Amino acid sequence: MEFRRAWRRMLRAPGFSASVVLLIAISIDGMAAVTTAGWSLFARPLPYPNSGQLIKLSAFSGRVGMHMGLSPALVEELDRGGELGRFGIIDQPFDLRLEEGRSLRAVRIDHRLAEVIGLAPLAGRAFGADDVLPGAEPVALISERLWRREFGADPDVVGRNLDLRDGKARIVGVMPRAFAIPESDTSVWLPMELGPEQTGPQTIGQRGSLTVVARVFGTATAEQFEQRIRAMLGPDPRLQMLVSMLEAQYRVRPLRELWASGQRQSLLILATATAVVLLAAWLNLAGLWLARWTGRDHELAIQAALGGRRALALVGVALEYFLLAVPGALLALLFSGLGLELLYKLGVLQQNGPLHAGVTLPTILAGLALIGLGLVPILVTLAWLTRRISGHESRFLGGRSLTARGTGAGLRQVLMVGQIGIAFSLLIALGLLFTSWVNLLDEELGFEKDRLIAVQIISPTGTTMESGPPGSDANVAAAVDRLRELPGVDAVSWSKLVPFGRMEMLSTISLDGRQDEPVPARPRSAGQDFFEVAGIELLSGRPFGQQDAGEGIKTAIVDKAFEDLYMGGSALGRQFGLSDGPDSHAQYSIVGVVASVRHMAPNEESRNPTVYTYSARPGTQVQLLMRTSNAPDLLAADVRNALEQELGPDRVGFVSTLESLVRRTVQDREPQLALMAVFSGLALVLMFYGLYALQSYQVTSRTAEIGLRKAMGATGRGILGRILLRAVWLLPPGLVLGLAGGRLSSRLVGERLYRVSIVDPALWLVVAGGIALTIVIASLIPALRATRIDPMEALRYE
């Protein structure tokens, strides 16, 4: 009986039913996508045997603020001891060029990695100890995807050659799909060279970009393993320079951090925003149901007068809800993959390794849980309504009486205040993130980033450097001359690393001859006119010139941070020692002081002063800087073409405008900014819809009152103002609630904020103005409808 009645009620209100289905679908889809992503990234076991034993080992530099890899020699020593576990090494991925011209994503690994991970090849063998020795035959492992796509899953692929631009590599094995190391699109693994030069004791204290993976013996946790590593390596005198200069600390993290690192904070912000919007949707649903059942107060009063139980009405509500929740859940399931794909496209989730999120059992369970939770606020509000009617049946038996007209209006206003507070909180978070993003891009960097192009020149492999000064490269010098002739290029210079050149380098310097007490600095070579090209201001002294190019001349230019930190504010004419070997420092004389420059990020601290030495000609591995008279993004393609023709495509790395390189350092904030804008907009839409429904209901329930007022001489303008004023009065309590929510929002995104405060009055005024405008617009149409009510028709409304 109750089921049939619920079904008829649903069919009699198609607009209401469609709204509920859509709200349920959006709520389930968004939250299920976040739940699935969290499960896949941080809870689902890795597809490796005993994956809980796999860890990632690195050295975190407090001075640079980033994780660094260990040297092959140190990894070799740790593995040789055999006390802690087995260790493997992964180098940085790169594009491997084939003879036919296209590229495959590749990476170099050592001979232990496959054993450490615990995956055997589908065909052939993994690398052996002989494959990493100098002069060994070039061999390769290929991915299952490449094997199936390029070789038709031919089992005889083992022994065949990959034709590379620089030679051939014999295929010795096919690795399964789960061996997605370090990226899911890696197609080829090559053995890294681990000869005496790489693993000798003289290199044990070096740092690099290698990723170290280990399988822990026994049942030791990551924390216990980290303590053992620190106890073993901490006292080692060979590593003290690394620890003292870079403030390095050995850290152990689960292997999944290789792919999930950096996504936890983004996902937490996303999950919180999704949950807040979900709460707004539930409040909206509760308001819709309350308005729907408030119109049935006469029916409920009759049931109560005849002895009907209140629980029976709630059962009817629950049945009606689930009749609408089922199609909503099916709609959410149909489009469940779209939410995850959106997260990948926006960059909130990185499509790396074996942690790709897809629709799984957690997605379904999350959807079912959300359906159940969505019923709670509806039942609470309806229980309040039936309780109010029960025992006061006579007040509601007269139909649409003036006494009954306000039933539920107060509670609906409370629900509306909650939605206003939620929208306000999300808009505050959006404003904070947006302001921080703009502040970062507008930060003073110490150089003029406009009209600059940066280029990375990569050192050739297996080639002999042409004649010229030590460290120079005649081919690169010829390429620089060609760039100077390009239309739109005003000047070209070079440095080992240009600002925001995607790399960092630190060295030691000695002050006042105290070589036993070195301090850190950033060493940067600089070509003639480099400071002029970059737009770095010369504060005192002179720039580099040909007088600095003679043999044995050791001159340097330091930045303002160096002068203040190490020279007491006066550096010209003084000397310092710059490291030119493991235990030696060459003496340099300071001839100039320039402004300090941000090298890696707009918000970096000046903890590492910079030392510039003169480079008369560009080196084999160098970065170029070009100032242009035209838009640099329009010249980038011409620059790349000229360099590839002069040096070959293998030697040309990135070719980017300085603005894009700076923008790249804040790109991790942009997905959160975009999603926060989406959620804030959705919260405003929900608030608009809920307020419009509330005002429409109030106008309808007060038709007789409005007609009476018009009959007594009230003007349409007065009625319009009265209704709008009643709506605007919801703003103050909503802002109070939003104030608390805004403070919580600022704490949630606190790590992402830069030079912005929650107490910024301009931010509050803009957000409050936007909320007020939305309230007025949502209330305007019902208010205008009220002004057109005919008094005589209204008086007959009862």
C-alpha cells in the first residue's frame, strides 16, 4: 500500500522527481570518484608479491627542500652488506629515439630491480650482473604493451633487436604490465652502467637523481627501516659533507609514494570540497522534501486524528526516496568513470605506475553508503514536521489556513542558512587559492621574465668534443651564432643553469681560507652579457668581460644574498674559495654584485646564495637564454628548428619561454583551483535552486496575505521590497556560519597559501557581495510573481 502511494506521489510531481534524481546522481558520482581515487592511491595493495615490504629510500635536503637520490656506490654498499634487504636503482625516464625516427619512453635500471620488485618476465630473462658492466652487449627489456602492440605477442621476440638511432639493443625479456616503473607508459628498460667509476668508494658521497627501491627483510616497518638506515649511515664520515652542506636526512617511504607522492594534499582538499557540496545537496533535498510534505499537512493531520502512526508517514518518505535514489544511483554508475577521467585530465591524479583508479567495488560501496546517508536529513526534517502536527491536529484540519501556512518555513530557512554558509566557505577557499596563485605569478623574481626564451642543450653521448677551450663546444657556439641571426632575437647568452631551468646545483665555498669549514652556495657559470640578457640588475662593481677569460684568471660575481650572508654587506675586492675537487677550493676574486634571483620557485627562500663564474664560450651541456623583440612563444618553434639542424634533435632538451617555466612551478595548484571553482559554482547553483524553491513556496503559502495587503492599499513595489528583504535577512546568519567554515577552509588549504590572509577585507566583501547578489536574483522571480497577484483572486485562495 505505502509503496503504491509513494509511486503515485512520485509520478504526480515529475519536476520534483527529476530534480531529486539529478542531485542524487551528482552527489554519488563526485564522492564515489574521490573515494575510488583515495582507495587506489593509498589503500589498494600494489600488484607485487609482499608489497608491504617494498620501500623507497632517499635523502631529503632541508636546504634545497627536495628529495635527492643516493649514489650507486652507496646503494651497492648497502646491498652488499645484506643486513637490511635487497636494493634496486631506477634512473630518470627519457625518450629513446628509434632508427625510424619515433621515440619510446625508456629508463635505465640496475640488474637487481626486477628481483626486488618480485616480478618475473613473461618471456626471456631479466637483467643480470654482466649486463651492467662497462662494455657489455647492449640489451633491453620491453613492456607487455609494446610486445603486444609492436610484435603481436610473438614469443620469439626474445633475441630480436631494437633498432635505435645510436645502434641496436638485443631484447632479452618482456616485463608484465604491472612492472610500470617508474611510469605507466614506460616501454623499454635499459641496463645502467655500474662500473668502477660509478660504484667506486670515491663517489659514495655524491648525490643524484636516482630512485632507490628496497625490499625489507623480515617484518620491519618503514619507520624501523629508516631508523636502521640513519644509524648505519649517520656516523659515516664519507657522508658528512652531504649531511652538513645540504642538511640531508635519510627518509624511507612506502613504494607507492613513487606514484602517489604529492597527490595526498590535493585529494584531501578535493574530498573535503566534495563532502561540503554533498552536504549542501543533502540540505537541498531535505528542503525540497519538507516543502513537498508541508503541503500535505492536512492529509497528515487527518491520519493523526484517525490514529495513524507517525512512523507510517516516514516509511512513505523513505520508500519515495529510494524510488528516486535507484535511478539516481544508476545514472551515477553510468557516468562514474567521467568523474575519475576529469581528475586525470585536470592533473589532480597522475596517470603513473600501477595505481590507476577505476570503477571498482569501493566505488559501488561508497555510492550505496551515500544513498543511505542522504536519507538521514530528510527523515530528520520530516520527523520534526510530523511531530509538530501530532497532538495539534485541529490546527491543520482546516486546509490552507493562516495558522497552517507557516508550517516548516522556519526549518526550511535554517536549511537555507546552512547552504549559504557552505557556499560562502567554498568561495572563501576559492578566493584564497586564486589570490595565492596570482601572487606567485606576480612575485618579483630578480630578473625580467618577459620576452625571454630558455633552451637546454644536452651533452652528446659517445662523441668527442671538438677543439676549443676546456669545457667548450664549438658546435654549441656555432648554434648560438645562428640563433643571434634569427629575426626577433635581440641577444643570446648562456649559463650552466638559467633561472627556473628545471635543475638545481649546490657546491661548497670556503671563506677566509677556512677550507675545513665549507658553506653552501649555488655555482652558476655565465656568458658575456648574461646579466643584461636576463635583466638581472648589477648593484655594484662590473659585469664579466673579455678580461675575465684569460688562463688562470679567477673572477666571480656574487648576488646580494651572498654579500649580506657571507661578506657582511661588502663583497667587492674580497676573495673566497670555490670547490674544484673533493677536498680543494680554488680562490676567486669578487668583481661585481648583482641582485638575488629566484631559481626554482617564486616563493623560494634565499637560503642558498649564488656565485657566478665566467664562461667565455658555451659548454657541451649548457642552457641558453635569449631576449626577443617579438612574442617569445611565437619564436620557440624557430629556435628549436635552428638548434636541431645545427646540433641534432637528440641534443635539444626543452625550448620554453621563461614565463612558461615560471608558470610550470605553480601548475600543481591549478587543478585544485579549477576544481574549487567548479565546487563553488555548484554550491551557488544549489543555493540558488534551494532559495528559489523556498521563496516560491512562501509566496504561494502567503497568497491570501499578499492579496489582503494589496486590497488594503499595499503597492507592488512595497510587496517586492518586503519579499526581497525577507530573503536578504538570511544573509547575516549565513555569513556567520560561513565565517567559521572559511576559517576551516583556510586551514585546509594553508600549505597552498602565499601572501594572503583570511582576514583580507576585500576578499570578504567580494564573496559576501556575490552571495547577496545570488540571493536577490533567486528571490526576484517569485517576488515579481507576488506583485502580480490579483487581490480578489487571492482573497478567494483560502
